[in-house]
Amino acid sequence: MTTFRNEWDLSMALQVMHSENVDAKIWAEAVKWLFLFGPPAIREMISQASSAATGEFFPELSPIGYTDQGEPLYNIKKLAESLGMSEEEALTKMAELEREHDIRSLYDEPEAHTIQ
């Protein structure tokens, strides 16, 4: 079974991003690949854009802390409410993403760092 990471490469993802005629689902997959596996500079740009979009479209959400790498962490209950799903559904989706892409997205509260 081919993993998502191996289905794309940097050149392919960037080509999709620059295309004016690409399907929205394919475009989203390219962004996802770049966010998960792209070069650090591109991952940082996507992270900043994601934070800006979260602030604009989900103003009720604010980070409860940050990972060691500076990624924002959100209260899962508030995140689920904002997305119109149950906390259990949100936890299930996040666990699936972790398994599928070998990434970590669920953290215990003591692992969150605050910025003062």
C-alpha cells in the first residue's frame, strides 16, 4: 500500500498549487502534503495562513498553549463545537490523521507551553 507521503513530491504539489484549473479536492491534498511533508519554509507559510484563517473564521477559538515547535494547541471540546461535531468525533478524526500520516496532533495539557 502506497502511503500518502509517497503519492506526492514537492514538484507535483507545487505544480498543483500554481494551477488555475485544478479540482479543489486535489488542491487540498497538495496543501495537506506540503503542510505535512514539505520544506520547513513552506510548512511555516501554510501554518501562518492556517492560524490567520482560524482567527478570522473561528474567532471563538484561541490556543490554550503551544507545542515545543510552536504549533498552537486548542481545547478539543471547543474545537469540536466550532466544527459542529462531538468531542468524540473530533478525537476520532485526529487519531485517524495521526495513524495515517504518522504525525502527532493530540497532546495532554501538561505538554502545552504558554507564551507570556
